[in-house]
Amino acid sequence: MSEWQTCAVPDSFVKNKVGRQNQIPAKDIAEVGRFPVVDQGQKFIAGYCDDESKVIDFDLPLIIFGDHTRCFKYVDFPFVLGADGTKVLLPNKKLYDARFYYFALLALEIPSRGYNRHFTILSERRLPLPPLPEQKKIAHILSTVQRAIEAQERIIQTTTELKKALMHKLFTEGLRNEPQKQTDIGAVPESWGVVPLSDVCRFQSGGTPSKKNPEFWKGTIPWVSPKDMKRPRLDDVADHISKEALESGSKLAPAGSVFVVVRGMILAKTVPVALAEVPMAINQDMKAIIPGLKLRSDFLLYALETLRENLFKKVGRSGHGTCTLMGHEVAAFKIPLPDLATQAEIASAIQNLERKKEIHEQKQIQLQDLSRSLLHDLMTAKTRVHELEISA
């Protein structure tokens, strides 16, 4: 970077025409509308509005910076600005290519200092200032990787929606479009039964070994808590305990158990479920559902995912906000039950979509790692743009 000049952030942008007249308060942001609303939040688009008088269709592209969140957003389309904590930067076009400018800002490390005043820290920074032709080449490379990440995100989202639609179809129509019958849980294929979990499963609770004994937490046995319940299948988790810890404060659930969160604030939003692919211990906020001979574990997982809204309705809420799914509600919860061969076919069809999603999630992670590495190396001139060749 010794060949490059640098520029103080306050000198890197110029005055723009965006003002309060272009802002919309959070309470007026709608889920649908003619114009996208961009604010400082993590989501790129915060929502929509129909007020044409507030639309920013000038001085584009602009960079949005969250004074509270430290988020940067590159906006090159007409939009309305969210009112809370947003700063709008118009790159100085004599100095910067707009895309390069966005990535240069993104490469800055801005430590958190609480809820606001991050713009003060940003204003104290300096940005690299390579020649404009080199800026454009750097921006092209980083944009190519960013587009690839966004493409993976679209595939992941589409696959998620396909899985949901497929589960609904299979659990209401079956594999061969046979006639349906109405039951307590809705329409199911005529040949299927409907049973409470207590008829085809047993249940196991968990516990937490003493945190005062650090040796308990140096073992190899996976110990699951609600924070781990973000994937449909678990083969390992963050925390591990020893055999001694297992004997003193928890229980081992066998591989093939389906875990469900039964206590915690997450139950205010959803009921997480996941299948254990290896033996695992669980904490006291979880319940292990262990299928008997008439029920496959993977079919049970997908049945609970499909009927998650029904299960969510069973969650109780105390006066001080604690959410609980009582053991008797889990035991009495009803699921559809075809023969084992049908269960296997249905589970296989759904898992094929899961595997596709996992492949694209892994690709996305690899691309995100590449993006971070390139951003650092290109902005510090550790790697020069002429050394790279990246195709779309």
C-alpha cells in the first residue's frame, strides 16, 4: 500500500441532497408497498412504503451507515430512508469509484461503543486511495464474489421453501395421491393412522452438570442446549461433557432421538426440533423423544417440522414471560403414521432437499471466507489486483 495515498473519511464524501423529507419513521414501514425502505438494520430492505414524495432517486449510488449498528449498505436504486440512526454518504466521485468506496468502508474495523456514536469513530479513520482504474478492478473482483454469495443465498431460500411445500404435500396427500380423510390434525391419506407420541415413543429429560467442576466440561460427549437447535440434524455441538458429568447431572439420549425445546424464550417464536445422529446428552430445557419400532426417527423429525404450528399452540406462557411446553402436551401430541416403508420413502425425499441446501450453505460459507480474505488483502495491497483472475 506504500504506492497508494490515503484519504480521511470526512474528505471522502461530499454533501448530498437527502434530508428529513426523505425519511420515514419505523412505525410507518409496511410489509408491502411501491418503494423499498433502507435503514441501518441487518436486513438490507427494512420494508416498504407508498409515499412517492419521500423517494430518493438522486445522487445515486449512496452508502448508508448505521450509527447504531455499524452496518454499511450500497444503494443504487430509488429508495426511502429509515429515520433511526442512519447516515448517508455520497462518495466524492473525483476520488472514488462508488463500489470501491463501499468495500473500502466495509474493510474498516469499527469497534462497538454501545448503542450509538459510531459515526464519530468512522470519521477518525482513513481510507486507501489507489488510482481510479485500479479501484474499478478491485471493486469488480469483490462484487463478483458478493454476487456469487447472493446467488447461493437465493438457492438456499428457494430450497427452504421447496422443502416446506414438499413436506406439506407428502404429509397431507402421501406418495400416491390417495384419497384423504379428515382427522384431529387435518387431512391425511386415508390409509394412514393418527397416534399420540406416547403410543409410539418414549421420552427422556436432561440436566446440566455442575459448572463449578471444570473437569465435567472437558469430555467428549456432546451436550445439547437450545442454542444448538438451529439445524435439523445434529452430529456435534459446541459443548461437551465427561462420563463423570453424565453420571452426576445429565442423561445420554441414543442416536435417533428427536430433541425438542420445552422451556425458554425461543418458545415465544417457534418450537425447535432436531434429530440426534450420534448419542448426545441434553440440558433440562430439552426433551428427547425416542421412537419405538413402529416409527422412524427421520419421519418423526419431519412430522414434527410439518406440524410445528400445532405444537407451538401447546406452548404455555407464565405471567413473567417464561415459555414452557409441558411434558404431557408432548406425550399427547398427535402425528400421522403410515407403514414403515412409506415413512422411509417420505423421509428420503425430504432429506434429498436438505442435502441440497447443506451443499449450498457450505458453498456460501466458503465464498464468505474468500470475500473476507480478498477484502483484507486487496484493501491493504497485500494482494494486487493484477495478480488475480476471478470469473463469475
